[in-house]
Amino acid sequence: MPTDFIIDNKRTVCVDIACAFVLAATLFAGCSSVPVELPLKVESGRASSVRQISPSATNSTITRFNDPHYVVLDPMHDRADAPLVLFMAGTGGKPREMPFFPALLRAGHRVISIAYNTGEAIQQVCPANPDTDCAAKTRQKRLYGTNTIDVIDDEPQDAIVPRLVWLLKYLDREYPGEKWSRYLVSDGGDGINWSRVIVTGQSQGAGMAAYLAQDYAVARAVLFSSPWDSYGGRGRPPTLAPWLSRPSATPLSRWYAGYHGKENTAPLIARCYAALRIPQANVRVWTAEPAAMNGQNPYHGVGISRVNPLENFAFMFGLTGSGQ
């Protein structure tokens, strides 16, 4: 079956597997800023389009955290009215496919797993900081590029929201027929049309999604096993970070969240969800066992793993009844 690649904005068709491997090797060995388009999976004779686009290809000021953004859509199911899904990985994570992406694609969504600095977690740099707004300031810096705290060394071009704007403009320029500008503000500015975006993430990324959903009225907020921003402790319950109790621009009925009951921080996550005022009916507690007991907190990644039943993803993203 022919395989399409996008190389320097020119389409090349491989007619055999060997050709595909040669092209892939050339791409990754020779030029990290070249956008790559690969078929994700074939369904009814058509393949979903996966594009791996280096952040530096969208803005030349980017020099760090340049793992490719992961962009995917399914031409057969793509719907103009379906919100874009923005996924933000957890600490140490990279942009890649998640087990629930195919269900989102079948429901007509497009998905972007964005590349950003998934280095120091909030709970690694803020609990001992005397500034009780450390968590909020750190999330602002990593999301928007505002620099009011020095516990992380992120630069403005490393921030999630500017990177998303640059990526959407790049996609709209390179693939005008796909109309990626529908997720940008209509006045031609540098803003995101958040009403057309579902924000989601795992661990550190879920905290970023929560902060965005407080700041903007997003289409939906879906949180996997986070946040648990807090400080203090030392023999008494930790104090939750003040930002968790901020007003929400997103109606609370659009917030969904889940965590595993055996996670190390399960009680703290539950407190944070309560502080965010997420309706209890919109919170799921996972019970599936992890595929492997790895690390010091093996239940933390169950929510975004293949062992989590698809019905949980359908519930979180509102896909019930859409054939998932």
C-alpha cells in the first residue's frame, strides 16, 4: 500500500515498505525540523493523518524542548463542529499517541499533543518555596511565558499557549484546506478560540489544563490524575495551593476528572478536585490494575493507559453514544 510523506512541503509516495524505512531514516537522521506525515491506522480503506512537526519549524526563536508536536486527524470522520483536543503530557512525557486518541478521531475531533517543557513538576519546585503563589506563578510561566518566578528557567518561546498559536498558524498555512484557523480568534490576532478547544492532560499536564479552564471558557476540561498542588505538611494535611479555588471561566458542568484510588496522592487529588468545584458526578475513580508495577507510583498512569476501559474515556470526553 502506498505511504505518503510530507518532505519540505512536497508529497512523496513510497510504493513499498523498504522505501518507507529509507525515507523515515533520512528524515530523522538528517533534519529534525522537517514536518513528517505518516498514516496512523487504516480504517475502511482510509488512513488517519499523523503529522510530527518540530516546534522550531513553526517559530525560529524556539531552540529547546523541540520534540515534534504530534498532530492527528481522520479525514473520514473529521467534523468542522468538533472541538480540537489539546493534550499536555505529564512530567517527563513526550508528544505521542494516547490509547483514547482513536476514539476521539472517530468522533470527529482533531488532536494535538503539544511539545513543551515537561521537566520540573510543580510539586518538585514549589512545596518548600515561601511564596504560597509559587504553583500559580510557575504554571503561568509554563503556560503563557510570563516571568514572575525563577524556580524554572522556561523562556517565553517555551510556553504552551504561544507554541499552540504558532502551530495552528503553521498548519493553516501549510494545509489551508483543513481550516486550522477555526481554532484561532477571528480578528487575526494571536489568540486561541478556546470555546473550540478541549483541554486535557495527565499529571503535570492535567494541572495545566485546569489552569487554562479557569482562565478561559473552554469546550471541556478533562483531567487525568492531577493537580495536587500543595505545600506544607510535616505531620499535618498539606495546604492546597490558593489558585485551585479561583473562579472558573469554564462552566463547572464542563469539567471532568479521574484518578486511581491507589495512587500515592489519591486523597490529595480528591481534595484538589473538590477545591476546583468539579461536580462529583463528573469524577471517576479508576480501579483497573496497571499492566506493570513500575516506579514508585505505579497506579498514577493507569488513567491514560490501555487498561483503563474505553467507557471511562467516552464518559470523560462526552463520547457516549458515538460508537466508541
